[in-house]
Amino acid sequence: MASDSWRIHGNLVRPDGEIRRGTVTVAGGQIISLDDEDTPRPDPASPVLVTPPGSFVGPGLIDLHMHGANGADFMAAEAGGAREITAFAARHGVTGMLASAVTATGEAISAALRTIAGEISEQAQADRSGRPLPGARLLGAHLEGPYLSQERRGGQDPATIRPASIAEFAQWAALAPLRMITVAPEAEGVSELIAFITATHPEVVVAAGHTNASYEQARRGIDAGIRHFTHFMCGMSGFHHREPGAVGAGLIDSPATVELIADLVHVHPAALLMVATARGPGHVALVTDSVNFCGLPDGSYTKRGRPYRVAGGSVRMADGTLAGSLLTMNRAVRNMAGAGVGVAAAWRMASAVPAAILGLAGRTGALAPGLDADIAVLDAQLGPQATVIRGHVVYDGAGVTVPAVPEVA
């Protein structure tokens, strides 16, 4: 019987935090082994994927917070749009992601969730048939709202922010696999909703965001079941030495992780380093919070009847409020590494940490035997080169030599 294995060689970003040359062997969609090799040994039954000189080979990146890209938006509830977003993500090293919805009417959120669920089903069919996915794997949906703070709403629609409703949440949970919901812990009805989710939907990560909570309110939320902070430091009550706010609660060691938008617009590089130092790389996830304008040229745009300006690496509303980002995950890794944590720690924040947040550490998020062969190849400047999802090369931007794997006899 012929082997179906193949190998990829380069500077491996390893689970122990080291980066050194070696070879990853892949078979059956999984990682079989990691070997320390300056030059891969010849093996006709296990061809080698050739990476460009200086490239990094690491676990696929996982984005917990992505709304859209390249003109497409999950809230538009269009299957083709959802596919475009996942394809765009894969072109930037992403192998897994959550599809993020925003604060809107119940009907609009429901429509978006139905489309997301449909795309997840299509991907599952591709998996069963052995076909490569058209883009990054959708790991579930993220509801950013609508149970948020008016004072800290940012770009969220103020007209549709409302008190929390267990019944409404339950309807949405029946439409699509929800994996995260962002709430303001001080908002009306949110305490009851957290208790309900914790008791009945343990797979859903409750996150604090767009919140004006005091430090005490945020800590009570963590005690009740909040396990994450959405776009930490942005859209939340800030730190003061006499009023630590939600930021103070997120900086102190707790079960709650934090996520950062490392586009150097939302958060200063010194603040990125401060958070990573205070919480440690194992408690910080990198996200994009990218919106449909990501990948489009600078200019003036309209979305859902509201004007936006894309310029200088940011998306802003008419009053100057930031409204999502233009960030890609590979650039998030580059910016975080440049802030002072280094490539290996930044990569961990974009792969192993988000995998752990979603309870997927035993499946993906690291180059380790037995895990899915989800791999990102980035060049020396951390630009995207190739993306592998469960052993399939779904993006080849560098002209790498894709191995011709023999058919199983």
C-alpha cells in the first residue's frame, strides 16, 4: 500500500516556544511527527513541500473575531459572501475562525446565523468527502451584542442595543453553533443570561465587551462565568488608579482571557506589550475584528445606511469613531512580535491560545503529532505564503511546490 504522507520543511514554530529548522510529516489530514532536520531526508513515498528561504512554518492562525473582508459581510447573510470571507482569511494564514455578527434586529441576526450555519454544513460535507475547504474553517458563530452598553457602544447600532433576553438567545443558539457572545456585564438582564448560558450552553464563551462596567461589576461578571474580554482596552471602561474599570479587571490574573487588535491603531504598541507582560502570552489572543472594508482601497463607503471612511489603516464613522479594523491575522502576529514579545509568543497568541479558548487544544493550534495538519507558512517579514487545512494546501501564494501525494493502493 502506498503512503499518503507528505512533509513540509522550514523554520518550525514549535509548541515549546522555540523556532528551529525541521520537518513536519503529514498524513491523513493529521500531523504525524516533527523532526529536527537541517535538510529533509529523501523519501519518494513522502514528498516535501518546499518553502521559500527564511519562511516560518507554524500552526494555522485562528481568528476569534472577524466580521467581514474584501467587500463581504457576515451580516449580509449571503452564502457567497461568507465563502469570500473565509477564502480571504485563508489567504492570510488563517485555518480556523469564528464568524462574528453585530448588534442588529433579531431578524437580521437570525438571517446571518442561518447563513453561517449553512456554510458550516457545506464545510462538513467537504470534510466527509475528503475535499479541501474553499477557505478557513468556520468553527462557529460569535455574537458581538446586542446586549451592550450605550456609553461604550463604539460602532454598534445604538437603536438595536437592548436588555438581555434568554428567550432570544435560545432562538439564536438553535439556528447555528454559537461559540462566543460578547455582553456588557452591567447591562439589564445580563447576569441572568450568563447564568443560563453557563448552565445550558457550556460550549459558548461569554465575553465582556462594549462595557462601562466598574471594576467590581466586571469582577462579579468573571465570578459568574465571563471567560474572555472582547477587543480588550477598546470599547470598555478604562483604567484609573482609583477606578480600575473593566480594563483593570482584565489585567489581573483570572480565568478570563483577553483579546487584542494589534493593528497599531486600536492599541498602542506599548499597551500591547503591557497586556502581554501582565497576563502572559498564554492568556492573550490576537484577533482582527476586520470588517467588510478590509482588503478594499481607501475611500468613502456606506454600510447599512451609515457612512464610513477608510484611510490611514483604519475604518471610522463620520464622527471619527473606530468601527472595526482592516487587520489581517498575519499582520497581527507581525505587529505583536514587533511590540516586543517576539515571533514565537505572538504566533502562540494567534493559534494555541484561541484554540484553547474554544476548547480545541486537543485538535488544532500547534505543530504537534496527533493534531490536525492546520499549518500557516509566513515569510521572513510574516507575509502570507501558504495555508494548509487538514493536510490540504488551500492557499499557495508563494509558488511553493505542492507534493504529489501517491494514491492509496
